[in-house]
Amino acid sequence: LENTLQVLRNCNNNYKKSFKKVTPSSDEYEQKIQLEEQKRAIDEKYRYKQRQIRELQEDIQSMENTLEVIEHLTNSVKEKLSEKQAYSSQLNRETEEQKPKLERVIKQCAKLTKEIRLLKDTKDETLEEQDIR
């Protein structure tokens, strides 16, 4: 019984010691300060990493917006190019359609020039030829 009482007293004394204020020179206090500094450093590093993540997300969003604008402009330019190519093809077809008519007109002008020169009995360019040109 005496041994049991001694064990209980030791446990009680240890329990009471645990409630004593920690002095600045004790090992527990130094360990507490060191752990607080580590926590502060880790918290600061965590905030820095969070800020970096946020900035990278903003950069990604900005780049996605820029990409969307560029794609829109690219599509717009492609549409305009397609329209211009279609218009160019149409003009080329119309030009080809007009070539036979132009050849007929040139032949007719040559014929009329010949007739005018025969009627005027001249080999020089007449006023009528100048009007035709």
C-alpha cells in the first residue's frame, strides 16, 4: 500500500509540474519558440505559393482570352479571304466572258477604220478614228 501511495504521489507531482509556467530558459520553451518560427515560415511559404498559383491562374485566363480573340480574328480573316477569292473568281470568269466580245469589237473597229480610210482616201489617222479610240 505504501508503494502504491508513493506512485500516486509521484504521478500527482508530475501532473502539478506540468501546470507550472515554462521559463524562457527551459528546453520546452526553446522548442516552442522553434516550432512557432517553423510554423510562421511554413505559413509564409504557403501564402507565397497560393499567391503564385493565383497569379498563374490569372495568366492562364488572360492567355485563354487572348487565344479566343486571336481565333475570332483568324476566322474573320479567313471568311474575308474566302469572300475575296470568290469575288476574284467571279471577276476572272466575267473577264473571260468579255474577251470574245472585245475581239469582235477590235475586229469591227479595224474594219471601220479601213472603210473610213478608203472613203477618205488617206493612210493617216482620221478624226473619226480618234473618236473611236
